[in-house]
Amino acid sequence: MGMSVTISAATGQDAEQIFRLQYLCFQSEAALYGNYRIDPLVQTLDSVREEVAADCVFVARLGQEVVGSVRGRATEDGAASIGKLCVHPRLQGHGIGARLLRAAESSLVEERGAKRFRLHTGHRSESNLRLYRRVGYETVGTAEGTDGVPMIVLEKPAETYATTA
Ligand SMILES: CC(C)(COP(=O)(O)OP(=O)(O)OC[C@H]1O[C@@H](n2cnc3c(N)ncnc32)[C@H](O)[C@@H]1OP(=O)(O)O)[C@@H](O)C(=O)NCCC(=O)NCCS
């Protein structure tokens, strides 16, 4: 369809666009759970800025516009956590989400020495679960979000990254 979306590391200047994009993208999740207090909707701009400075944050860009984002963070136990994956509603279903996920995984391995990746999604978010399972994640448990939404926790070992990239 002639669109050229590029994936790159986010800079401080992207924080505001990421903040607005996630607010837009997670409306569908909020509606699915009837809960508008989910983390991505209540996160402050300052908190997004802090994540961009400290974590492995990637953006998808179409021209000057940020149309997708993902965050990755190393944790104590070596299972890096990946979160807040989002793609602008008008550009979903073209593989941008999967590309962002790969970019986060790759940098978590190369820059943070990740051995495993962990992510979570709401228990009723079927298309998210399909995307994660397709790229090798398996359910390892359940958790309750700070907002009370039941979540499914998925993981995959980092060594599968090399073969699925
Ligand atoms: C989850 C989300 C980031 C996925 O982004 P995306 O860019 O649409 O993801 P992809 O395009 O890689 O995959 C989505 C679907 O498009 C399909 N697809 C991917 N590339 C395609 C292509 N070139 N042509 C046709 N379909 C394609 C995939 O097979 C997948 O189909 P499925 O839903 O039936 O499994 C996006 O839907 C979103 O922002 N959702 C709201 C926020 C959210 O819930 N985030 C996840 C929190 S855990």
C-alpha cells in the first residue's frame, strides 16, 4: 500500500507524541474491559518521559508522525518486560506491531542482556494473545493489573529471538 513506516529508538522529543498515541490506542482496550483507569490511560507525560530516558523505547514513524510505540525494561530476574505496545488504529493489521515487538526484543538482548521476555495482556484481548503466541510467547500465569483487570502473563526465551527475527 506504499506506506513506509520505519522503526527506531525513541528520543525525548517523541515523548509527547507517544503519550498522545497511547491514549488514543488504548481506548479500545478500556472499552473492552469497561475500565478507563488502565495503566496506559492514566500514565502521566512525565512518566512517559522517564521511560524514554531510562528504558528501551521504540517508535514506528510515518514521516514525522509517531504511529506506534513499545517499551522494554530489564528486570532483576533476567526476564525483561515488554509493554504498552500500540499502533495507531488506522495503521493496525500491517505488521507494525510485530516489528515493534522484534525491535524491543532485539535491543533487550543486545543492550540489556535479557535471557527471557515477559509481557502481559488483558485476559479477553484475543487479538493481542494471537499476536504474542504467533511470535513464540507462551502463557506462564495470570496476574491482576493495578487497575483490577485480570491479565495473562506470557513469556518466551530470548534464544528463540535469533530464529524468529
Ligand atoms: C496490539 C497492537 C499493537 C497490534 O498492532 P498491529 O500493528 O495491528 O499488529 P500486527 O499488524 O503485527 O498484527 C495484527 C494482525 O494483523 C495481521 N497482519 C500482520 N501483517 C499483515 C499484513 N501485511 N497483511 C495483513 N494482515 C497482517 C496479523 O496476522 C494480525 O492478525 P490477527 O489479529 O488475526 O492475529 C494494536 O492492535 C493496538 O495498538 N491495540 C490497542 C492497544 C493494545 O491492546 N496493545 C497491546 C497491549 S498488551
